[in-house]
Amino acid sequence: MAVIKENWGSFDGYAIHLFTLKNNELSVRLTNFGAAIVGIDAPDKNGELSDIVLGYDNLDGYVRGKSFQGAVVGRYANRIGGAVFKLNGQEYRLTKNDGDNCLHGGSYGFNRRVWDYKCSSQKNSVTFIYCSPDGEEGFPSALFVTVKYTLTDKNKLKIKYEAFAGGDTIFNPTNHAYFNLKGKGSVLGTVLQIKALNYTPFDEFNIPTGEIESVPGTPFNFLKPKKIGAYIEKGKIGGYDHNFLLGKHGEMKKAAVAHEPESGRIMAVYTDMPALQFYTANGLSETGKHGVHFGKQEAFCLETQFTPDTPNLNPKHFPQCKLKKGKRFRSTTIYAFGVK
């Protein structure tokens, strides 16, 4: 195994690189712009390789893109209502980049930052490093962040997040990869299972109401595998952009399994985070790799995270994202690939 490093251009005077991790079956491409997943080549049931992650052909696509393709997002993944929260009795106002909300860390979040890096061919890994200064996009305290990607010989892509805070702050990282287990086309026929008994309903601004509802009897019931489009096609719901509650923070569990019958590819998601955002790319419309247009519901995201707007929710019911001064945040998410 070896980590392949290539020059991929520059941004704001910083060198950008493309890194490739390989094993006997998979190839994973990463970049230090946004600590992003650029591509994953995976075999189908006939052994044919396809790239199962949406994205762009070159750095310029990621610089200009608006949909967070493959990037690590933060400091706070998902939305904070009104772009405001209180911490230790003090109010903090954040950048508004989603109506009145702060989405994925603001207008210039982690996805638009150049990360430092270190490679390990022995471990088949790349670690990206970023120091977020106090006040960046309105968030308090300096935060030192590392994101380590490791490709195992068992076709698992492990993402390990760590952070150390110089003062009390909030932190909620995730990866925003758009998956299509066929490689292209609609994902409505992909079969999905989400191991969550409950989800969080939201208001007209996509902010959780603070209620917790059970999934049985609703379009959000993925306890047993079903096609993503089962309710979308029947007109019961126009698309998914919903948060599912997985359980305790810090305990590793299988969160979801996606199976694409046409290609035979399977992807399982494991995480120690307490929630999962399931998004069916409802607003997607861009030109991607090889000049191909990708659009609405031609990909899905399974983003492990805290619940949206956690700092403003009742801590008795939702695990909190506060990171205290001097404390270390650790979390792991695993995407495991196979065929059926």
C-alpha cells in the first residue's frame, strides 16, 4: 500500500494536492481543500469499477461549488436556527448563509479552507489538520482540528475526527459526500435501512421543533430496508433532508445500510455520533465530473452528526455539542463497502 500524492493546483497562494489511497479493490481520492473526498472507485457485482461519489474534475469545481461536495463541514454541520446560540450565558451571532440560519459553519467554513496534511503509507492514511481561529464565522475560541482518513484492507474507509479547544466552544463535524452506488442516475431505487426509531420534525426553516417523533407509520420508517423513492414517488414526501436519532453519543453502532440492486454495491455506515442526516440531494443542479450534469435525487448523503440546532435544544433530550476548554473531542465514522 502507498499513498499517492499529486499536485492539484493552488488556492489563495496555498498548494492543493490530490491524495489517493488504494487497496486490492477500492481507490479513494482526497484533497486538502476542504479535507474532501473527491472520489471512491468501487467494484460492482461484475467487478466493474465506477466512481460512487459525486464531485468535480478539478480544483476549480470545488472552489466554485455550492453544495459542499465531499467536504468536511464545520465548525457546526447542519443548521443553527437564527444563526445565534448561547454558551455559558453569552450570546454568539454567526454568519447567516441559509436564510436566517447558519449552515455547515457559515459562508467560509471548513469546506473552503486549505488544510495541512501528513501521509502514512504504512497505515494507508492521510490526516488533514486545521486551526480554526477564535471568532471564525462567529464561533468562539480557537479550535485545533484533525481529520484522519484510513482505507483498510477490508474495504472500510474510516474517518476519525479529533479537536482540541482553546476555550469553551461548540463542535459538530461531518463529511458531506454525495453517494450514488450506481455511479450515476436516480437513487430512488436504492434500498436503504436506517437503524433509528425516532426522527426530529422541523419547521418551515428546516430547524428542529424540539419534538421527537417515532418513525413507525411515517415516511421516515427505514427500520426495514425499502427503496429511497418508496414515499417520494407516491407523493407523500417530496424528498428527504431529515435527522434521525441513533442513540448515545460515544457508542459505536451500525447507523445505516444502502444497497443498490442494479450494481449490487452495498455501503454500511457505522458511527459513534448520536444522529444521522439523510439527504436526497433535493436542490442539486451542477455540472460534475466528465462534464456530466448531476441533479435532484441523483445522490444521497448519510451525514453522521449531532442533531441540527443542538445548542438551542433541550439538553435533557438531545446530546450536546459543547466542547470545553482543554478537552479533546474524538469521533469515528466508518463507511464499509461490498457487493451483494
